[in-house]
Amino acid sequence: MKDRIEVVVGDITQMQVDAIVNAANTSLLGGGGVDGAIHRAAGPELKEECRKLGGCPTGEAKITRGYRLPCRWVIHAVGPVWHGGTQGEEELLASCYRRALELAEEHGVRSIAFPAISTGAYRFPKDRAARIAVREIRCFLEAHPTIEKVFLVAFDEEMRGFYEKALEDEGLLRAKNDRDT
Ligand code: ADP
């Protein structure tokens, strides 16, 4: 399991994987942050396909092709806006990860990269989001061997630290010399 979940710092649009996950909004018509970066890198055909999907509820996900991106698929997951934690935000975020992984599996994806859904404009606390991501991904991978590799893409060192702490708490952090080889 330690080898199947890896933290990287960088731009998710550059990832050489079968699928990347987008932190989308319910319209699926694009926005700022990682959503904007994915749409810019994929080209206008992505928005065309998204338009046909008719939106997506919070906590759910939908899949499209990747167009000009290196990945074959983009899985658009809609995370919750953080309202203090009293409106089911944690369960909705967990649901996003589960639904994205289910769609990936259904499409034969073997490698997938996630951004830190909801931790930007949607203000979900980053440490909690990291713990939820690690827990849900671990749980799914334990039951589904076809997904070989999941990358947690941190956009900055602060987020990398939260992911590493969450992995460490689950006994999943690879030793430094493992990572360098
Ligand atoms: P949300 O609306 O779900 O909060 P954002 O796009 O605002 O989505 O932020 C989600 C996370 O994605 C943030 O941690 C942000 O730093 C990160 N992010 C922004 N651009 C990129 C990118 N190109 N690659 C990976 N992560 C990114």
C-alpha cells in the first residue's frame, strides 16, 4: 500500500497518468484554480463535452476525455464549500473521493492524480481534507487492485506537509530513501 499512494508537489495538468481529477463546481463549466488550469491545458473541447453533462451535484463526480492533456480521462469531482463543518462537508468531501475512484475503476484507470479538492476557493481546512483524502483512497485501494497508483498532487509545500502527516498517521509514509530511489 505504501507504494500505491504518493505525494508530489506540482501542477496536476502535467501528470503522466491515466486520469486526473478536477476540483470542479456544480456547473462543470469551468472556474478558477485547478479547474481553470485544467480547462486551459485541455483546450476548448473539454468545455464542449462538459456542457453536455448538465452539471454535477456536490459530492458527486462525472468523467470526460482529457483532450490536449497527457491523461486520457478527466474526472470532475464537486467538493463542498466549507461552512464551518456543520453541513456535512466532511462526508461530502469523502463522497467525492469515493465517486471519483469508482468512475476511474469503471473506466479501467490504473493511475490517477488528485488535487486537494475544496481546499482553495472552497476553504476546506487543509489538514482535515488531507486526512479524508488519505483515508478514502486507502480504503478504496484495499478493495480494488486495478488502480495501481494514486498521486496526491500538492500545489505547494504546505499542502505536501499535510498529506505527509496524514500518510504518516496511517503508517503509509514511505521512508525518504525509498522515495529517492
Ligand atoms: P476548490 O474550489 O475545490 O477549493 P481550487 O482550485 O480553488 O478548488 O483549489 C483546490 C486546490 O488545488 C488548492 O489546494 C490549490 O492550491 C490547488 N491547485 C490550484 N491549481 C493547481 C494546479 N494547477 N495543480 C494542482 N493543484 C492546484
